[in-house]
Amino acid sequence: MRILIYSYNYYPEPIGIAPLMTELAEGLVARGHEVRVVTGMPNYPQRQIYPGYQGKMYCTEERNGVVIQRSSVWIRPQPGLLSRMLLDGSFVLTSLLQALRGWQPDVILLTVPPLPIAVPATLLGWFYSCPVVLNLQDILPEAAVHVGLIKNKQAIRVFEALEKFAYRTAHTISVITEGFTDNLVGKGVAIEKIRCIPNWVDVKFIRPLSKADNPFRQIHNLQDKFVVMYSGNIALTQGLKTVIEAAAQIRHIPEVVFVIVGEAKALDDLWQVCVEHQVENVLLLPFQPREKLPEMLAAADVGLVMQKKNVIGFNMPSKIQVLLSSGRPIIASVPSTGTAANAIRQSGGGVVVEPECPDRLAEAILDLHSHPAKVEAIGEQGRRYAMLHYSAEQALNRYEKLFYEVTATSGVRQRYRPRFRQRIPFQTPYLLINSLRRFYKSKASLG
């Protein structure tokens, strides 16, 4: 098949959806399919265009058989709501032109968020007369409204309209948890339209490694330490202040050390919290190169998953699969009834504690510190579960099967091709401009 992946994030971005889409695209190529990826200039998590891509409007490159078509985006280091809308709008416009340059796909895989790119992906589906599979990584705007990221009523209405548009126009929706399925069905999406394919991890790359000769431990003087590690995004939903407060409660035990790895600007804010609590058992480090990720994770005795109390229940951090695959036990400070808590309990690879409660977090850490055999057993169970349920090979099988299914059953190509040959030269610009006009008509009220 010829598969077009429409994803804002892609290699060389090291975290989030980028590694997953990179592994999926390259895995499909290895199975004999043709894949091209429409994406933005790499900028995450620093929110700055990477060196080598700055000043470019478009560029096309090839990596491991995948054709990568990049387009310029309007980016700011600390985006607010309006800045984020301009970022999404710039990608909508520039990426559509890039997507039209290349062979005709048999199927389009669209990853959301960002939500506005459902507009150009839908237009491409009509243009190419092929089905669009919507890969839902988060449910917007509901998740953002729940934690207070979006408060403007007009903006909420615009995003809700976009959400309905995306669900209605997609041929099939792939979700990462059953919690997403329940949410969509409650909004009127037909259950037959939804497929649950969990996010995955490369279990050959992320694997248990020895701590005895671990380079990460040696470089950062962590030998003979009990390392509690958080690595990943640091934003409103994570609540990393709880980690600092738990570290303050354990500072009397010198062998317990906390390591937080994240984006440099977010670490500056955490440093101020460390100063306020007078803790010296917390090590703040910037993101490491992706090739160093296995040894960094292996340097930990315990991996942390952090969420605030107000995080919506269906949220599922992709770091859970990664930590399970690393063979290290998880302590999850997450809502007890949410998808993340359920996944960790089901895996047997970690323990769940009350979110935003440093006392409970500290107790869980001390319990594992005092029981090395328990640490080893939980880590081994998590690794087994990841290999059985979250391997990249299984995800490839599921997506490949889904793509064959939708191309065989959609009937889109035969039904629309003749009519669109006549209408596309005039209709496509009108549809795009009209959709963007409706989406941004309330922009003036968002300041």
C-alpha cells in the first residue's frame, strides 16, 4: 500500500508522538509499503526550530525508506492560546501544499492533536478519494478544558465543532485506550467506527540493562544510590511539585536520590521549588539524546508517572509502556479511577498512589527502597506485560490489518473519483478557505 501519515511531530523530536510515528512509518516500510510523512519543522520540546531547519519554508528528505515532507510553522517559545492557534493554523496552511506534492495514497493516517489538521486531512481524503484513519492521542478540547488550559467560551465552541467535524469525516478512528472508546460512544460516534490500538514501545530498544556498569549512573555520581526518576513532559497536568515535596520528606535518607529529566525552561521553575524546600537530593537534567534513553531508564530503581487530581480520567501517558518495557517498577501518582491507574494495576508493573499527595508518594518510595526483592519482582512483571501487550510488532500488525480493512471496505475511491476530477480545481480552495474562516472568526476575542 501507499500510506500517507499526517503528523505534526516526527523524528528527530525525541518524546511524545514523534518516536511512535517514526517507528510506525519505518516499520511499515520494512514490510514493503510506501510511506510518506507530512510533518512540521522539528521544534519540540524546546519550541524552537532545530538547527539545520531554520529559515526553511519547505524541505523533503528520506530516512530509512520514509519520505519526510516538512513545512514551516509559526512557533513561539511559550505559546498561549492565541499563539497555539496561530501555530496550528500555520501548519494547516503550509502542510496542505506539501501533502499535495507526491504520489496518491491508498490511505491517510492522521494523528490528533493538533485538532485543526483534521481540516486539511479531510480535504486530502476527498482530493485523493481515499479513506482517512484518525489516530486519537488525546480528546480535545475536553482534556484541555478539564485542566483549565482553555477557558474562553468561544474558543471552546470552535474546538468542539472541529472535534465533531473530525469524528464525522474520518472513515475510522483508532484510539489508544478503551476509555477513549467510551467517551466517543457517549458523544454519538458509532462503535463500529472505532478501533482500539494501544500505543506501543520498541521492546528491543527499551529493555532492562544492568545498573552495575551503567554510564548514566557513573556520569552523574549515582552509584550506590536508590534512584527515583521522572523523565518526560513537565506541564500543567503533571504536578512535579509533588515530587519535590516528597523528596523533602526523604532527604534524611542520603542514598535516595530523585532525578527529573525534562525541558530546560520547565526545569528552571522546578529549581525554584527545590530552593524553597531546601532540598539537595533532587537532580535536574535536560532531555538526553534518544539513543541514550535505554541506559538512562536503566539507571533508575523506580520510574514515576505523575498526574494532577484534575486530569481527566481517560488520559493515558505513553511513558507507561516505556517504563514497563525498561523493567523498572512504576510508582504512579495518578487519579485512582483513571485509565493510567487501571493500566498499571492490570500490568502488575507498578503501584498507584493518590495524586498531589507527597506523603503517599514518599511512603511508596520508602516501601520499595526497603524491599529490593519486591522492586525486582514488579519490574520483571512489567517487562513481561510490555512484551505481551505493547510491542511495536503487535501495533504494526494491527495498523497494517486496519489499513487493508479500510481500503477494502470504504468504497471511497470508486464512489468519488469521477465527480472530483471535475470539481477539485474550484471546490478545494473554497472548502479550505471557508473552513479556516469559520475556525478563526473568533480570534479577535481570544486575547
